[in-house]
Amino acid sequence: MQKQPQSHVPYKYRINYLMGQLPNFKFRVAQRWLHVELGKSRSTLEKWMYVRQDEKLEIPADKLIMLARFFEVKPEEMFNTPPGETIRSDFEMLFENQEV
């Protein structure tokens, strides 16, 4: 599966991109039933699809794994910015400003 370009992506998760990569039939089924399989409301799934990178909202780990299995990707591939990358860059900024 192709990687989505990382730049200029405002969303935290790649759900929209991965939905768009589905064959037409699977896309229609996912639109109607994916939230049911996750045990969540349609509006919750939509919130997850459009959560921005700067928001605190997170998909629970068990649901993220379920989504990754559905899309046949690794859980870390569900993120537009790989987990830990933000923390790593924050630490790098801190260390740049410190004298050793």
C-alpha cells in the first residue's frame, strides 16, 4: 500500500487516506459497518477520522489495532506522524538550547 505524503496533513490518523484506498465495495461496507464493528457510534468514528494533529483526542489502543487490522496495516501506520516522532523532536529542541 502506498504511503500518504506526510507534509501538509492536518489529521493525526490516516483513516481517511486508508478508506480512500479501499476497493469500492469494501469502502461502502466500511462506511456503513466499521463503527459497529468497533463498538462505537458513527459520530465517534468520524471524530477519529478528522482529529487534527494538535488535538489531544486519541483513539484507544484496542480500537486503533482493530482499525489497523481492518486496513491490513501495522498499528503505527495508522498515524500521519509516527508515534514518538513529536516527543523526539521536542527533546531535540530542548537539548539544542542547552550547553553541555
